[in-house]
Amino acid sequence: MKKEIILILIAVLATIVLGFLILGLPALTPAVEVSEVQTVETYLRENIAEISPVDAVLGGKWYVVSVSVDPMNNSGTVVYEDGHIQEEREFSFVVGENGEIVKLEIR
């Protein structure tokens, strides 16, 4: 009886391991990309008023609502508003060797 249970457990574990090997494990995001995403988000939040191609209206001040960063393509989308109007724009960026933003352009 114990041998049957042990054999069943081994078969289940082997199936799970083979499933992961055949289907592949999801790729983990390298720490460099995570750091880069945080750097871009912080840069946008701190500088949106200066880099937006659109001026805020009625005395409002731009602030970032959401950011989506694609580190593989050095691009993303930012949603920002000033309390009166909202903009959703694509952007591209360049990160220097030290991890600082060298260039970020909102289209």
C-alpha cells in the first residue's frame, strides 16, 4: 500500500517537472530592466511639466496618472493630467551607462 502511494507521488512529481521543462518556465525580468523601469517612471513623474509637448491649462499643473514602460524597446506610454485635461502619449527613452536618463521624448 505504501509503495503504491510513493509510486503515485513520484509519477505526479515527474509529470509536473516534465510539464515545466516542456512548456518552459516564464522568463524572469532581469533586475537591470526593473531598475530601468523605475528610473523611467521616476523621471517622468518628476519632469512631466517640462517635457510634455502640451501646456497645462487654467493654472493647472501636470501630474502623471500612469506609466507603462517597455524596456526591451526603450519606449512606453504615459497618461498625465492637470486637473482639467488629460493626455495619453507614447514616449521613447535612452538610458546611459550609469543608469541615468540621457534622453526621453514624448510624442
